[in-house]
Amino acid sequence: MMVLWLVLSGKFEPLLISLGVLASLIVSAFSHSMLFSSPGWSDYLLTVVRFFRYIPWLIYQIFMANFHVLRLVFHPRMMDKIDPHIVVFRTRLRKDMSIVTMANSITLTPGTITVTADQDGEFRVHAIDRPSSAELPGDMERKVANVFGEE
């Protein structure tokens, strides 16, 4: 959020940047236990590194899903191709952050929306057509499990 603030405000004064870094560290120290139940900073940093490796893969999936929906919308037989449905599946993810990350990743991918994601691992996902839901949970579940150490 600090980087976003820097980009949008355009203020790069050393005092503001150092106060922003200090404030970010303090907020992170106090709120880290609410997001991650890992006992040490090394586990937390490892999760952050793995999450940053997950982001490019997710962006690629979003990009490819955009092209799929674009082709679907401009297809001459669009009404025959669109097959809205709800997919129900169980995931092996157990941590709250893992389930939330998976639910948000599915919703960010065009053509799919997470309707519900229960703590017991049951997902209900609305998909615009069969190919959009064919790979659920698939690679995304494995990648999210890797990020949060649920392998």
C-alpha cells in the first residue's frame, strides 16, 4: 500500500518515505499474527517470497482467461457456447488464508466467480462455460498450497 501511495502522491521526500517504512513495519508487526499463524519471522518471509512467485502465474492465468472470454463473447455462436453453471468441489486447503487466497484467485480469473468458500474446504464456483471450470481446483490449488505450506 505504501508503494501505491508513493506512485499516486508523487512525493518522494526522505522523511515521508522513512516514516512510511516505519509505519508499515509497525502495522506488519502488530497484524501479522492475524493473517499468518506461523510462529516465526522466517516462516512469514518464506510465505511472502512464495506468494510473490505465485503472482506472475496468477496474472498469466488471468490474461489467458481474458482471451478465452473475449473469444467466447465474439464467437458467432456465442449463445450456444455459453453454458453458465455452478461447480461444487472440495479442496485440501485447510488454512483460512489459503482458502481466501484460492477464492479470490478464482474470482479474479475472468469467467469464474467464487460464490461460497466454506472453512471445511467446500467451494461453489459459478462459471460462464464448461472450459472455464474444467481445471478447478487443479493447478491453482497446488500453487496456493505451496504458498502457505500445505503441501
